[in-house]
Amino acid sequence: MNVRTIACKAALVVLLTLVSLGATAQGYPSKPVKIIVPAAPGGVTDILARTVGQRLSDVWGQAVIIENRPGAGQIIGAEAVARSPGDGYTLIVSDASTFVINPFLYSKLPYDSLKDFTPVVVLSQASPVLAVGASVPVSSLQELIALAKAKPGSLSYGSMGSGIYNHISMEQLKQLAGVDIVHVPYKGSTPAVTALLSGQIHVFLVNLSVVEPHAKAGKLKILAAATAKRLALRPDLPTIAESGFPGFESGTWFGILGPANLPKDVVGKIHADVTRIVSAPEFRAQNITRLGLETVAISPDQFAQVIKTDLDHWGKLVRASGAKVD
């Protein structure tokens, strides 16, 4: 068989493959799509999943079912998706912690962040801030650190679960400041905020939108932004880095991923449809900016690279902080 014949046959195979893939995308979705949220209802992850899911249902003409599976540092929901067929009918909306922090906290994780998932689209990135309860007698981060040093172990901070970005970031801050503040994990931001408001915990590092309404009502205080630069929504708020801890930076992204081996054309369709939804000015204003979030326009391949980069970044922080769940 000559080279020209081989080349023609190879081209035919490629063409048939592309036709087959295109047919898959054209027929997708042909039944309801389930989006698993590995966090409790009411938090930012859940809100994003539900608002985007509703718009996708309108676009696709199929039901998009949101299923909350909180617990175990978001492992329960992630494992369910990792074990699902790679056909696009089971997806996950999660923050980064599930994929880039858990691998360094758990000795026996039931999934591999790089091998068991297909990155599809980043929905947004967070704008975290450090908040304290109204009864905590401080008005700045420096005063909070001074109080923690004066009363070791008497203060506590909440997280959205062991291994979530705000857990590791607080452990990093504790190490940098040389203080002892007790960690109390919750299943999402909603129960943690409830605990902060009731005085069960004293400190919470979380997205601005979660605590800002309570701060405006005088029910808690926001001390600093945890981002590298001051927030556009709160330019008056100093960063943690500016408050005596240069280089400190925390945050997370929220994204849609599917199980491994998700067909590329299905990935492309979901990415394109979701991107159109979140980039629409009205939707972005009501469901992204209002939540204190920012949109992030990157391709699925770039999303995959972000995960690899974040694994290196958070791996170093977890090892330095000494945080461990088991």
C-alpha cells in the first residue's frame, strides 16, 4: 500500500471521526442533565449552579437537575461524578478546592483530579474577605492578631469544610502570624455564616457577597480583603497583604467539569453555551457581579492548565501549613 493510499485512508478516518463527534454534539442533550453540587444549598457554588443550570435548561430544552451532595470536604459529590459515565449527562459545579487542595489533605482520595475529570468551563472567580462576628472586640486585622496572641486557642474560625480554600488560607495566615485559632469545619458557607452571626465562631474567610449584607446590617465586621489587590467593589478595604502579611493571597474559581473522557464536541458545546450565558451583560450583573465574583474567559484546555498550576500552588501551601485531614 503506497503512502498516498495510506494518507487518503487516514484522512477518511479523521473525517468520519469528526462527523461522528459532530453528530454527538448535535444530539446533546437528548435527556435531562444532572449537575452535582458538592456543597450545601444556599452558598455561592449552589447559587451559580442553579442560575446557570436554569439558563442551560432554557437553551437546551431539557431539564437540568441540581443535586446537592455536601460533606467530606466535597469528596462525596466529586466521587459521584468521577464514577459517572463520560457522556455529559452528569456534571459537577464546584470550587477549586475539590480538585487542587484535597489531593494534599487526604491520604486516600477516591478520585484523581487530573485523570478522573474533564475540565469544561470556568464560571467565575471569587473575591474573598476576612470577616469577624460583631461581638469580637476588634476593628482591624492587626487587632485580631493581637487578640489571638493574647488569648491562644480562645478564638475559632469557620470554613466551608476541611480542605476548602478558606481552610488552607486560614492555616497559612495562622502560621504567618504565629497564632492559635481553632478550626471549625461546616458543610458550606451558609451554616458557617449562621455560626458566625450567632457567635459560635469568631472568624470566617469567605467570598464578599456572602458576608457583605450582614456587614451592612451591623451584624458582623469585614476586616480585610484576601485577594492580591484591593477589591473593585470595596476599594476602601485593605488587603491582608497590606495589613502586615506581604504576599498573602487567597481565592478560588468556580467551574463545571465532567467525568473523564467527555467527548470533545460535547465539551465544546457546554463551554460555548455556558460562556454565552455568563458573558451576557444582564446575567453577569445579576448573577456574577452581584455575588462579588468576576468572570473568567478561558478555553477548556486552558482550564486544564489552571488546575495543574493550582495543584502546584496549593500543594506548597498545604505542605507548609502542615494541614492534614487524615
